[in-house]
Amino acid sequence: MTTSPEKILFLPGASGNVAFWHPAAAAMSTPAIVRHLGWPGFGNVPANPNVSCLQHLAALALGEVDRPTALVAQSMGGVVAVLLALERPALITHLVLSVTSGGMDLSDFGAADWRAEFEAENPKLPRWFLDDRTDLTARLCELRMPVLLLWGGSDPISPVAVGECLMQLIPNASLQVFADAGHDLGHSHAEAVARLIDAHLAS
């Protein structure tokens, strides 16, 4: 039987919006401790000169993994979540990955390249993450905890085919697709997402 999490870490996407997961977290019924992480240099979190790659973000977040923990991650945060799960498999009880690459190369999936527009709209954000090409494809088979994949049927940034591929590569993964949702489904469909996460954490 899977261990129940004592803590849930919510990880934002590239915007660093710490409030992204607030509505879903508020709608959940879990008794676990809830923490919303931010990224140094993103949003309102002060920059850290020692952070220059996704592995550095994972190393910082590792300090929060001090008990059985579930990770709920949006987009870029999903790569950080996978890195954490690979580093601390004994303590990560569940993963919820929403519209993420999961550390795969999306060039063969017809994914829209969001980087140029995102950089133009967010000129003050650190640009190292735009150049990051972390490839965890070969290690996804190591994820043994239950993994819930959440996808939007109208998401050009991470098409449903990405979620379908992750479901094939991760041993204990299930995929839920919101046909009318886009890249922000974790926020736009918060109540439905909360119900799915609650059920997933109980599995």
C-alpha cells in the first residue's frame, strides 16, 4: 500500500506564480501540510546568484522534503518535481504533473515554442531556464510512485501526446485530459483538479 503524504509541495511553472495552485489547494480535503514553493528570481522571490539551472532549483526544494511528501507541479515545475522524485524516491509518495515536458524533448510532439514570446513579456526573469534542455527521458522508468498526469486538450505548449508518452514511460502513471482546458488547467479547473488530486493521494 502506498504511504500517505504528510506534506504536499506545490510547484509553479516558469512564471514563478506562487499563487497558481492556491485555488486547487484550498479545494482539497487532504490533512497534509501544504507548502507553495517559489523560484529565486521569478515572481516576487529574490534572485539567488547560485541558481542557474533546474537542478539548482531541485536542490533548493530538496530541503522541504523532510517527511513523506507529495509533489504537485505545473509545467516547468514538473521537471523539478521529477528531479526531486529521482533524488528522494523513498520520501516522495505521489507525483501530480500538469502540462509538463517531464524532462523530455518536445521537438517531436508539435509543441509550440513559447520561449521568445515569454522572454519578451518577462524581460526581467533570469534567462537560464529558457536555455535549459534537461533530458530525463531515460530515467522516467525509475519513478515507482503513483503519478497523476493532468493535461489540457487545447494546450499548444504541451500537447496531449506529451502526456500520453509520459504515461507509457512512467510505470505507475494515469492520465486525465480536460478537453476544453489550456496550459493553465491547474488554475482554471481548480475544483475538478482538486478532486482528482485528493483521489490520487488516497490511492
